[in-house]
Amino acid sequence: MPLIGARVDQREARAPNRRSDARTSAPNQRAMPDRRVRCWRLTETHAEPAPPLPAALIARFAAIVGKPNCIWRPDELRTYECDGLTSFRARPGVVVLPASRAEVVEVVRLAYREGLPIVPRGSGTGLSGGALPVPGGVVLGLSRMKRIVEIDFDNGWMRVEPGVINLDISKRLAARGYYYAPDPSSQQVCTIGGNVAENSGGAHCLKYGFTTNHVLGATVVLPDGAVVELGGPIADPIGYDLRGALVGSEGTLGVVVEVVLRILRRPEATRTFFATFPSTDEAGTAVSLIIAAGIVPAAIEMMDRLAIVAIKASTGIDWPDVGAALLMDVDGPLAEVEHTAAEANRLAQNAGALEIRVPRDAAERDTMWRGRKSAFAAVGRISPNYVVQDGVIPRSEIAQVLRAIEGLASASGLRIANVFHAGDGNLHPLVLYDAAIPGQEALAEKTAGEILKLCVARGGSITGEHGVGADKAMYMGEMFSEADLATMNLVRCAFDPLVRMNPGKVFPTPRLCGDRPGIYHAHATELAGLAGRG
């Protein structure tokens, strides 16, 4: 049965019928082997290796994508053991790099027949372990699928493959005065497919929204190899918003092979200012005053003292040694922008700004933004290791939460740098540690988790744009009840009844779709301490 609100793509051959029993074979296929997905505990940062896949099976994957694009040797698989969250590692059984939708379909069908889990992967820049492999499973790398298929300037959309780099889209559109709005800090290397999986944001999401606001439709290969179209280049598609369910699903529903994106006209004018403050208290007050005045900046970013120190050490930018800084863009029609920028400048001064700098030209503006976007990598100049977190709080709580984070830093003896999208309260605390010191890595992870709990307690969320992945699945219970999680699982199971797509991510306790939804009731052996859950 096709998904309601989705169109089955008839260009591909009919995929095998899905059944509730993993051992039931589809028509004209041999019986499915029992390769049940083993989910490891998320406290295990290095998962136990699985036995190598049979050589004959590797050869069948290679026959689909070509031998150079089928990676199976243990030394070569190390590259794919993790994404940007390097503290979690697992070795896949094989990495396949298809170049077309047809190849994706064949790879997915083969994995389905063999009972192998699939983890889709873009550039591997994710920071929540969303592309962490399943030991012995398939990593489906989509970086070779980088065609810009179609651009419709008249109607403001374009169709791209998932391996297209985020920034390359705006470069392609620039000559016609258009651009693509979501701009994650990794936009020079991250892919659109990864952005869709994580619902990525970026500095300018305050005014323009996240990836979900710019995805009109997608072509998706379901876990059994069926191809469906969700949404499309039309203003208001009928049926359930399955496109909305897909964006931010972190690879748990299917493999995206094409995306229809909304493209925008470049604003007539942009004005930027860089303001420094004695502390994050004054900077937070400035943010509140600006937003309360009815000004909606294109972006408004905050950095604390430690983040500024790291950025200066990495880039050599001539920022002063201060307690906090704001970097803000306003854009739109020229007359409006001039007035809005002047008013925001005045409000920042009223909040206690020490200095306000306005870039003299585009080059100086680019330098300011390069400093901000280098913040995560820059921390490597002042610490051998660090944990990047991603939480959300109400804007009004910024000063109080930052003081609480400072308290956590003092209690743990670890330094914490803060850089974040201040306009929508999306924090990115960086917990600094030295892995060479026994126990510091675990302490850093624990401190990062306490920050997430703090965000939830203040009315926020455990993630704003990095996703849940493997890193934060254990904290989902801080935000959602068992009934909430069971309902989310029902949505997942509508797409993936056998839980083959990116298993072990998002949900805190692995469940099969045959499990009864609802509140979990522990077995007597669990209550007696004789058995564990999950």
C-alpha cells in the first residue's frame, strides 16, 4: 500500500512487497536471511566489530556501483567509522557510493533481501552521530550524486541530487540574483541530503527559517527499494505533509535521491554590525531589546570571551578581548535596511555596548562572518579536544542559562566556550577537555548532557539543528513521554516496518515495529535486576 500523500514513482521496477515478518520473502526472491539489527548501548563509544560480510555479497554490491565505489577493506572502512562526532565509532561491513537513483534503488533492494541495515551518509560533517554506522551494516554514501537537475527561476525552485554541496547552490544561482537561504557553518562542505536529514539551520535561519522551510518536495527510496515522491514544486500539495515528516528524520525513513528546493531573490541591501560588550548579560539584553522592537535580523550571533579568544587564535582577526560580542545582519529594501540598522545600533548602545563596528566593504563583512563560522574549528587552537553541543532556550533565558553553564564549568573544572544563534536561542556550547587525562572525556560528555537537561528545564529543546542521532537519543526522555515516543515510532514504522534505516538513532530505546506502542512496562526479570532493557 503506498503512503497516503505520496506518489509511487512508476519509472522504477516494482519493489518487493513489504511484510511484517522479516523472514518472509518477496515474490520471486529467495528467503531472507536472519540478519537482525543489533543495537548497542549509546554509552559504548566504540561498538564491537561485526564479522566481515561474505565476499560474494561484497561482489554483488560492487557489481551495482563499480569496484572503485565499493569499499570493504578494514583499513579503508576506518574513514567511515564516524561522522563529525568522532567520539562514537563503529565499523560498517561495506560502504557503497552510488552515482544515480537507479544504483541507489538496486543497493537498497540488495540490502533489503540480505537483511542488512542501511545508514545514509553525505559529507560526514554531522555533529550528533547521525551517520554512525551499524557494525557490519551498509553505509550508503551519496556524495557522488551531485547534479543540479533543474532550475525554474520563474517559479522560484530548483531540483538537485543529495550530494550537492550547500554553498555550491548559491554560487550557481548568483549570476541571476538568487540564492539558497539556509547556511550552516559547514556550508562549504555539507550536502543538501545531510541538511534535509538533520533539518539544518545556520546563522540566517532566524528570518528565513530552517531547511524544512525551503524543501518543497523530495524523491525518496523506501527501505524495500520502492520510490516515492513526497511534495513537489507546487504551493500547497494535498494530503498529509509527508515531506514535513521526512525533513529532520535523520535517515530513518528512507534515502533521499532528489530534493526540490525553494530559491530566493537576493535582498537589495544588507547591513552588518559587530558589537562588543562587557559580558553576555549585556549582549543578551541587546538581543532582547532588538527583537522586542519589532526588528527581525537576518542573523544575530553571540560569542562569549572564550569563543572570541579561540577565533582570534585561529584566524588572526582583530577583535578585542571582551566579555561577549554580537554579529548581526539586517537585509531587505535599502530604505528599510538603513533605518533598521540604525535602530538596532542605538538599542545595542543602550544595552551597554563597548564598541560597534560597521564593515567598510563586502570584504570586511566577509572577514567578520568568516570569524564567526570558524568558531567550532577554532576551538582546536586552544584545546586538544572538545564536545560540541546544540540546545535551544527561549531568548529571554539567555543570560540566566549562560550563568548556569558557567556554574557547570566551575563545578566540572572544564572550560566551556559559547557561540550561538542568539535570535532564536540556539546554543552551541563547546566543552573543552584533554583526552590524554583519564576521565576527562567522560566528564566532558556528562557536562554536555547536563547542559541539555538545563535547556529543557528552561523551556527549550535538546537540539536546534544538529539532530538527535546517537549522541542525544538518551535525552529524548527528558522532553517526551513514553506515549510521545511511541507515537513517533508509529510514524517511522509506516515507512520502515523492519527498522532497517539508520537503526539505533533518535529513539532512546530500540524497538521493533511489531512491539505494542504505548507505555513501557518492565518485565519481572528486569525489575529483579536479572535482565536489561534494549
